[in-house]
Amino acid sequence: MTHHLTDTLTLRHGAQLTSCIAMAPMQTHSGKRGGFVTEDTIRYYQARSQAAGLLISEFHYVSENGGPAYVPGYPEQLGAYSDEHLEGLTRLAQALKKDGNKAVLQIHHGGRAAVGRAVSGEEVVAPSAIDFTFLDYPVRELTHEEILDIIADFGRATKRAIQAGFDGVEIHGANHYLIQQFFSTLSNHRTDDWGGSLEKRMAFPLAVVKEVKRVVAEEGPKDFIIGYRISPEEIHGDAIGYTYNESTQLIAQVVKQELDYIHVVL
Ligand SMILES: Cc1cc2nc3c(=O)[nH]c(=O)nc-3n(C[C@H](O)[C@H](O)[C@H](O)COP(=O)(O)O)c2cc1C
């Protein structure tokens, strides 16, 4: 049987896509201070409402200490960490969905990459307090309680995505942000439940997936989409954060949670 990119596609939980084409998440640098959408944001997404069957928004930070990823001021990364973002999220979902395609909110925590916080003199948090040569600010190790709070924040952001009218969420587990930082031996030197063995380095990514699933089961429509984005390896010359072999083991665990799709980024 021949398949075409223009074929319709039904995802695992029933969401029907008008084509097999997806629009990748792309940061617009269009937000107001505090991660709020602007008219530019809305116009940008309205203009792309016919771009694909699955329209993935740019990354939205789920905790106040999770972003912005870049220097604050105007324009900024968008946020989904408080109910104050609901109105903008609703407008964003409406802009993307106006021509019948599915809108997915990408949810994210920057961890050490929350550069905007550093520039504002605020604390930047990460799995471990490592003195990275490529950062010109210090990072503080997250406590166990703070880790649990961030996991809950992924759930709260998912609830906001549901309330705003999005058709799904994509968990941003790639591109060196917090979820990947927990999985990487270069970024995670913890010796508690959240670091050490491969299994413990998987604990945070899997806890986020389970929390998002829990919220969707309780609050979302049956066909609500959940995706997970992953960078399949983290290798910088001789320094290896994790290998392809390890990431496939993580993917195998994520897949057991019966998500709708896995999104691979190099
Ligand atoms: C300007 C710009 C912004 C991006 N923002 C995001 C983002 O918010 N979230 C994300 O997961 N990837 C982001 N990416 C990565 C893209 O989704 C995509 O993976 C990348 O451009 C490589 O394209 P390819 O996967 O088609 O090779 C961004 C890329 C660009 C160029």
C-alpha cells in the first residue's frame, strides 16, 4: 500500500490529523516580559494555521524558575507557568486551530539554560551545581522537593493547555534542557533517587511523562495528544552525556506509557 504525506492520520488516542505533516516547534522571540503572548505572536501562529496537520507551538516554560531561555526584555520566551497565561494560551490555541488542524503546546523547563534569570540576577537551577565552562553564571542544585514541584508544574501546564483548548502537549525532553540534563551524565552528578545509574537518570523524564498522563486522564478529552521530544544522543567530542543505546532504552520506557508520538531532534 502506498502512503502519502497528504494522507490523513489517526493518532493512538484517536486524534485525527488532516495530513502526516507536522510543523516543528520554533521559538518566535515574540513574548512580553513574564512570558505573555503579544499581537505578533498571535499573527505569527495565525499565518501558520494551514502549515501542517499537527502544529507544535514553540516551547513554553512550566515553572517560574524554568525560563526564559534567553535574555529578558522584549521579546521573550513564552510561559505557561501561571493561570495568568491562560488568556494568551487560549488565543494561541485558537490561532493555530482556526483551519481545522491540531494544535499542540510544547511544555518545557530550561534548567541551567534559563539565561534570562541569570541576567536578571535570579537563581538558576539544575540537577547538579556544576561549574560549566560555557556558562558565565552559577547554577544551584535542585532539592528533592523542588524536583517534585517541577514535575507537578508539568502537570499544571498540561491542565492549562487543556483549558486553553489545545489538542495536546509535547514534553520537551531534548536540546539540553532540564529533562535532558537529568538524563545526561555530564549534567547530572546526583547520588540520590534522581541520578547515578541509567535507571535513576530516567526517573525525572519518566515522572514528568506519568504526571502529564495523569492530568490528561483526569481532565482531558479522550483523544488528547501527548508527544515526547528527545535528542537521541549527547556527545561533545570525548565527553558523552548519553549514547544512542541509552536513549533507546529511555524511549522504550516512554513508549510503555502509550503516548501518541515520539519526536526525534538531532
Ligand atoms: C528559530 C528556531 C527556534 C526553535 N525553537 C524550538 C523550540 O521552541 N522547541 C524545540 O523543540 N525546537 C526548537 N527548534 C528546533 C526545531 O524544532 C528543529 O528541530 C530544527 O530547526 C531542525 O530542523 P529539522 O528537525 O527539520 O532538521 C528551533 C529551531 C529554530 C531554527
